[in-house]
Amino acid sequence: MTPLASGFLASLLAGLSTSLGALPVLLPFKPSERTQGVLLGIGGGMMLAATSFSLILPGTDAAIALGYPGPIAALVMVTGVLLGGAFLWGANNLFPHEHFFKGTEGPEAQNITRIWLFVIAIALHNFPEGLAVGVGFGGGERAGAIALAIGIALQNIPEGFVVAIALRDLSYAPLYAFTIASLTGLIEPLGGLAGAAVVTVAQAALPWAMGFAAGAMLFVIVDEIIPDIDRKAFGQRGTVGLMGGFVVMMFLDIALG
């Protein structure tokens, strides 16, 4: 299978794990706020570890392999991370969207229904994850890319659960909440296809693409996930969840990579 096809398929499977996480919304029970906060923490920790071990470190190695001296390789990664963060910052200000806990952001959108504002917000969140998986497979380091894809898929399970529960709490029917949460995961293969295509066409872009994907994911973690963890977990439980998710992803990356 070509790197392009692998990146698309892996990001698709990672996105579909959102549906697996959303399934409990169809059951007649509601998890506590603290449980949701811990689950968010686990997902955030896995994303944070993936940013470090599956993107920044391999990206630095790729830059050195291309002949860059150490300081220049570091500068390439720093620039890529800043560009990725700037891209997400610009997208958040360009597109109207609404978070479950932070409220409305971006320009006013009087003609867009609230549910679509939520969908846009989740799309802005999920695209960098797919981008990271696609870049990983496009770079040819299959073991590390598989670890990254597994980590993102595992992270999407609690994320899909929390998104679906939040939609149900907004008075949407359970089946509708499940469907919308599932569809948001399909943004990831689009990012995967884009990331794999860029790296496949130009291998010299690999460290830049890895830095960009890392910066975009880091922006999502700091701007969205960590504040939500603080609001829902009410103290150190969310931190414990984040640390647990971090070490699980770290183990996967070291063991498989």
C-alpha cells in the first residue's frame, strides 16, 4: 500500500473510533462531569505525547537526515510548530464556531444554526489529528506512524463520548447526537490525505510538515482541551487522566517505534 493510501486509511480508522466512543450516548445514563473531565484528560495526554514523541522528535531526525546541522534542524522544527499554531489561530478567528464550554468564537454568523457552529469547532479540532497521521505515513516511518495512528484512535474514543454526551445535554436526541459526533470524525481522513500528499510529493517537506502538525495539535491541546479538563474535572482528577494518557501514548511510541 502506498504511503498516500496508508495515511488516508489510517486517519479514516482513527476518525471512525470517534463513533465507538459515541455509542454510550444511546444508553439511558449520564456520566458525571468529573468522569467526562478525566476522559478528556486521557485524550489530551495522548495528544500531548504524540506531539512530542511521534512528530517533533521524528521531525528533528528527518531534518538532520536531510543534511541540516543540529541548530538549523531545531530552527526548522520551531518554525514549523509556530506556523501550525498560527494556522489554527487564524482558522479559529476566520470561521465562526462554538465550543461546548467556551462559547462562541470567530466572526458572527447569524445565519448558521448552533449545531453547525459546534460541527465547525470540532472540525477545527480534528483536522490537525488527521494531518499528523497522514504526515507520519507519508514520511515512510511506518512503525512510528502506526503508533501515532493508534494513539489518535484511542484519544478519539473518549473525545467522541464527551462530544456525544454534550450534544445530548443540549436537548438533541441520542441518535442525532451519535450521528453528529460520528460524522465529525470523518474530518480526519481529509487531513490525513492532505498530510500524506504533501510529504509524498516532496520528502524535503517532511520535517516542516511534522512541525506544522505538531504546532496545530499543540494549539488544540492548550486552547481547547486543557481548559475543558479544568472546567469538568474539578481539580487533580483531570491532571491524573492527562498524565495517564501521556504515559500510555509514550509507551506505544517507544514500544512500537
